[in-house]
Amino acid sequence: LIYGSILALIGVGLVVFNGSFVLKLSPIGDLLTLLAALSWAFYSLVIKKMTGRYPTLFITRKIFFYGVLTILPAFLLHPLRPDFDILLKPVVLSNLLFLAVLASLVCYVLWNVVLKQLGTVRASNYIYLNPLVTMVASVIILHEQITWITLLGAGSIILGVYLAEKK
């Protein structure tokens, strides 16, 4: 599990940096990135404990409810002034629907189901596949070129996830 996870992490680095390792330190950004990763780990652990007691859709609905509830005070500082001419354009509306339904609701429900089925540690290893999916999408949608370093990284990710999942 550990060796597979490390190999997949190295693969992620190869895919993300693609041979041009330019590291710019940003203490606030780095801290926020670390906090985001820790928050996701904490979220996954809490969800895993809850899935034994509550249905997945109930948990997801509660998470969204409390998420909306906690963001409301921000509107006191920065009131929402939507421009409905822009929001009602078909391309903007379809993007918002995609984000709300697929990228948020469906993905959270699926993640909660996966946590229930596989457990937190095994499920978390599949997060390493995100850069791989992004790489494939960038080739298809943006017509980006795949380099040998990216292919090496993709292979490392696939092998690492396989080794981490192997019993």
C-alpha cells in the first residue's frame, strides 16, 4: 500500500510538472493547499464513520445544507448582486447546472458510496487518478501534446494505484 501510494504520487508529480520543474513558493497558497488536503482527509474519515449509521443520500444532503448555511454569513460582508443577463445565457446556465448537478451532487454521492464500499485508505488512493483523467481530457479537448515524461508519470500512477490496491 505504501509503495504503491508513493509510486502513484511520483507519477502525479511527473504528470503535473511534465519535465519543467519550476517551483515557486507561496507560503499562504502552500498553507491553503495543505489545509485543503487535510480537510479532505478529515471529511473522508468523518463520512466513513457516518456511512454505517445513515444512508448516503441523507449524508450528502446534510453536507450540502450545512455548506450553504456556513457560506451565508459571507454574503453579509459581500452582498450577492447577480447579473441575470449573464447568468441566463445558455452557456453560463449549462455550466452552472453541470457544476451543481454533476461536479457537486453526483460526485459527492459517488465518493460517499466509494468510502462506504472500500474504506477511507483504499478509496483515497484513487484520487491519484485525477491528474491522469485531466491529462487525457487536455489531449482530447485542448489538443495538448503528451510527452514521454507525462507517459512515464501516467504509467507510474496506474502501477502505483494497482500496487496499492493489490491484496
